[in-house]
Amino acid sequence: MSTAAVLAEVSNGVACWTLNRPAERNPFSAEIKQALLKLAQEFVADERQKVVIITGAGEFFSAGGDLRVVGSDPSPLNTRRIISVTHAFLRLLHGCEKPVITAVNGGAVGAGVGLAMSGDIILASERAWFMSGFPRIGAVPDAGLMYYLTRAVGLPKARDFLLTNRRIDAAGADASGMVSRVVPHDELMAQARALARELAEGPTAATALTKAMLAQTLHDSFDSHLLREDLAQAVAFSTNDLAEGVAALKEKRRPRFQGT
């Protein structure tokens, strides 16, 4: 399963999407966005796909918005039409209860940073780097970047990154909380795949509940959170996976979860 702009594969419950315009630095072009939207729709609907990895081909993860179309028709209606595809794709990833791993292999600029930070787990190659890009062209951060970034690093660091357009390397991104972890460049995809397999073979019902609850934590009061926790745990305790996990622990063996 592949498209011209995004290479896609599925193996043992793990989907992997590779932005495949390395000569153009994997821009958020119309063809890449449409391909990602189609793949995301398939990922959400297909119960056999349990985890997805998103990465880029070449030296860039994504250089962000396609400057070839920026300004060609600056009308508000056209701009909203262009951005609507990005938003549809991001809503699918954010709203689905399956884990999303982003494997940032190189430079991420503008909307590319938003895409990188859309991951539930963000793995960064030691060669990865991040730059807002928006101040340079007089645009407002998009692709959900302000939403993701402020929650990851807080307002002071988010302001610094988004207003100054300074470049942050992998170590700096790790220190600020922009990424989950930094790994050796040559091990990036191996570690991403190993992590994805671990999640795909895990208790996916509990994982789904955990992801859904985490999405609400910054909006909930403490009492509301405890109520969600109560209800989610009641569901988790009723699953076959919970019984299998407890049995495996007692028998000192690896659990064989089925996602039920």
C-alpha cells in the first residue's frame, strides 16, 4: 500500500508512513497532505492496524508548508481550504485511540514541527533539528503547533521558539520537552519499529483508554479526572487482557494480549 508522495506499509499491526519527497525536503504539499489524510482514514478504520510510525525520507522530516502555493491565492477562503486538509488529518490522529509514533529523522520546520509533535511518542534522531519558520515569512504557526508546543514545553519556551525563529537541535528539544527521547541516527527506525511492535502486542484496549484520558487531562478538574479514571478502570478490569496480564505475572511469563 503506497502513494507517490507517501510510502506506506503495514506489518504485524504496525503501519509506517514515510514522506517521500526528499529532494523537496518533504513539504506539506497538497499531494502529501491528501495522501496522509487517506492513510489516516484507513488507519482509524482498520482494526488490524494498531500503531503508526510517521517519518521522512532523506535529510528532512518535513520542511513545512509548500511555499510554491503560499501567496498564489491569498484569499481567506482559499487559505482555509488548503489548511482544512491538514486539520482533517490531524484531527484523525488526535482523536483516534491508537498510538502514533513520529520518528524525526532530520530537519523539521513550520508545519513539519506540528506534524512531528502530533505523535503520542516523539522519537528524534540525534541529527534532528527544529525551527518555527513562520516568522521568516510573516505567517502564524499552524498544523496544531501552538497547541502541541505549549502543552509540551510551557508558554515561556513556546514563545521563545515561535517568535524568534531560532533553531533547536535534538539535545535542546529533548531538554525542553519537545520530544520524548533522542536516539542515535542509525538506530532511529529500528527503535521506532521495536517500540511500535511493543505497543501493537500490548493491551491495546487499555492503551486506547489511556490515550483518550490523557487527551482530557489538561481540560479536566481533578474530580472530573477521577471520575473518568474510575470509569476507564472499570472497563479495563473487565477485559480479557487484564485477566491475561495478571495470570502471566503470576506464572512469570510474557503475557499474550489480544486487545479484548
